[in-house]
Amino acid sequence: MLARHGETEWSLSLRHTGKTDIPLTKEGRRQARALGPRLHAWTFSLVLTSPLQRALETCRLAGYGEQAQVRPDLEEWDYGRYEGLTSQQIQELQPNWSLWRDGCPGGEKAEDVGRRADRVIAEVRPIDGDVLIFAHGHVLRVLASRWLGELPEGGRHYALQTATLSVLGYEHADPVIRLWNQAPLA
């Protein structure tokens, strides 16, 4: 199961938030707590989280802080010089820019994030039981794409809102998306 962190000031204002370590808003903390009851219906053999505080706090407020293991590979996309900018501001600097095609100057490209996602997938596939991952929008989109055997750029097709849950799994031997971008009942 994938859990995107709750709302932050920057997610609310649509600013690209990669390595900047900002906290959840009051609403983001409420969202994180609301994830708990939905998640507690599951039993997890492994819980992983990004080391960035917005993911760590979401994990803790959802009730998994004691169980979680930190994985730097789950950090958000490094937006380099585009960190803190909105897509509109980036378009003014570089018309026709696409994160998925162009990456970020001084930061990562899709294939860089894809390599990190592949390492996480290699760790979780052999786990006997369900795995819960707390992380960020773009890295989780790349992780889903790689889970399905797609190129990292395929993540552009999987939009994620804050504080949503998604489930990756199998149908027979084929990797599938079982649930995507579902907000818990408030």
C-alpha cells in the first residue's frame, strides 16, 4: 500500500517540494490521522517511509511511527533549481517544460528517480505479506510505473492527491494497480 503525505503549505500552493523539509499544515495533520483507521484494517509485514518530515509525520500520525523503517530512496524527486517553484513559474523560464521528459536542472531526471524506485521494489517484492510505504507524490507515481514494468516517465499518468492511499499488487503473476488515489473517509 502507498500513502502520500498530508497537505503542506507548498502542496497547497502547488509548489514543487523535493528536498525542502517542510512540515504538514494543520489540515495535513488531520488528513494523516484520518489515514489510520483505513490502514488499521490491514496487517503489514513491513512499513517504510521517506526521511522527510512531511512523510515521517504522516506515518506517525497514521499510527505507524514505531514500526516504520526510513529509506532515503523514498525521498521526493530532486527538483534542483526548480525547487519551490510552481509549474507555471517553470513554464515562464522554460516554455513547454515537462518534468517527466526534461527533469530539473541541478536535480533529477525521471530515470534517476526510477533507479531509486527500482531499489525499493527489489526490497519489497520478496516480502511475505503486505508492505506500507509513506512517501511523496512524484516518487510514488514513478514507483507505480516501475511496479508495472513501465518506464519511469509513465508516472505522468498517475495523479496523486495529498493524504491518499493506493494499492499495488498482483493479478495472478502480473503486477497491477488495485486501488489508486483514494482519500479516506473524513
